[in-house]
Amino acid sequence: MRLLTVLLVILLALLQYRLWFGQHSIADYFRQQEELRTQQASNQELEKRNRLLRADVKDLQQGLEAIEERARNELGLIREDEVFFRLFSQSAASGGQ
């Protein structure tokens, strides 16, 4: 009976060691949970960016207004019948003096 008790205590100790310190331990579980939360946050940011890009692509595919707006803002283009004025402030024109 004593031998059986000693064997069961040793078995329990080995199982406890594996539970707390071995492969697939509780520490690994908590580390993986943290990695999962980090990855989910990253995925949410990427999903948000993808939604914005899809909306941008949809606008560019459907109408000329989005294309015209991009051409004006990013390339500085104007129409033939338009006049472009650029205004400078007084401090910028005098070289900052």
C-alpha cells in the first residue's frame, strides 16, 4: 500500500510538472492567448484599412468625380476653362524676414 501511495505521488508530481512547466503548459496557454489578442487587434486594423480601400476602389470604378478629385488634389490638374490662382502670404513672399 505504501509503495502504491509513493508511486501515485510521483505520478502526480510528474503530471503537475508537465502542467506548469512542460510542453503545452499553462504558461504556453497564456502566452498564446496574448499572441491571439495581438493578432486579432492587428486583423481589425487591417480589416478597417481594407474597407477604406474597397470604398476607394468602388468610387473610382463608378464615377468620374472621384478620379477628377484625385487628379486635382494629387496631380494639381485643372480643366481647360479654369483659371488657377496661387496666393502667397506676405511673410512667405519676403523670404521670412
